[in-house]
Amino acid sequence: MTVILNMDNRDRRSKFEELYLAHKNIMLYTSYNILKDWQLAEDAVHTSFLRLLNKIDTINDIACNKTRNFLVIIVRNVSIDMYNKRKKHSEYGYDELSEKIEDQDLSVEEIVISHDKIKELMDNISSLDKKYSDVLMLRFAYHYSEEEIAHLLGISYENVRIRLYRGRNFLKNKLSGVSRDE
């Protein structure tokens, strides 16, 4: 009986290793685009794989787009959580603030106001239907191209363009105060 259990653990470990080798690069790239720090991106990938351990038995095909998209979403969410925690702790450190002031000749008030506007915009994007908020966030917050988004989400290029168009319209209506069903 213990041989069967060990074999099961070996199969799970093998599947885990195959998943890691097949998808670590896209996960690292995704995380880096959010965190802008390679060490933090590696930590996010590690944390993502730890979260994946509970769901490893649900993955059947390691190399399929659905699996890759699932892993990208996990690492994206982990990276966003890490980014928000880091931002919360340092909500504009002195060095970052002084760099922004030097780079853009902005006053402290202008920086705070622009930061608040960006946060409000991101909150509004996040409140949209997931299929629109995902493509808007990937496009404008993480600077993925439309082709990359189509590849990451496993949808057609044209579908990405339609979701971006509709998402922008929903966002425009939301920001202008027009109530419209998503």
C-alpha cells in the first residue's frame, strides 16, 4: 500500500516539475512586468507554485493553453498582491518621491493627485466584468500587446480588440456617471 502512495507522490512531483519547466519563463516574465524586480518576480513564481500544489491533480495537460493561462492568472494575482503590499508599506518612499520630482519637475501635490487619479482609474477598471477588466489591465497597466494578451488568455486577437473596445466604453460610461449594464 505504501508503494502505491509513494508512486502517487512521484507522479505528482513529476507533474509539478514538468509544469515548472514548461511555464516558469512566462510566469517570471508576467510577474516581472508587474513588480519590476527580478527577485520579487522569482518569489511570486515560487509562491504561485506553492498555491498550485493544492490544484495539481486538476491539471491534465501540462502544455495546453488553458494550463498556461491558469498559471499566468495565478502568478499575476500573486504579483499584484505582492505589489500592493509593498506599495502599502512604502506608499512613496523618500527616494521614489524625489526621483519623480526630479524626473518630471512635479510638486509633491501634483504627484499625490496623479497617484490618486491612477488608483481611482485602476479601481474602476477592477470593478468591471472580469473579461473586460483583465484585458484592460493587461494592456494598460502591464503594457502587453494585443497579440500577447490573445496568447496569454487563449482567445483570438479580434476578441481581444473587441473586449478592449467594449471595456473602454464601459469604463468611459462609468467615469462619466452614465449607468449602463455590463
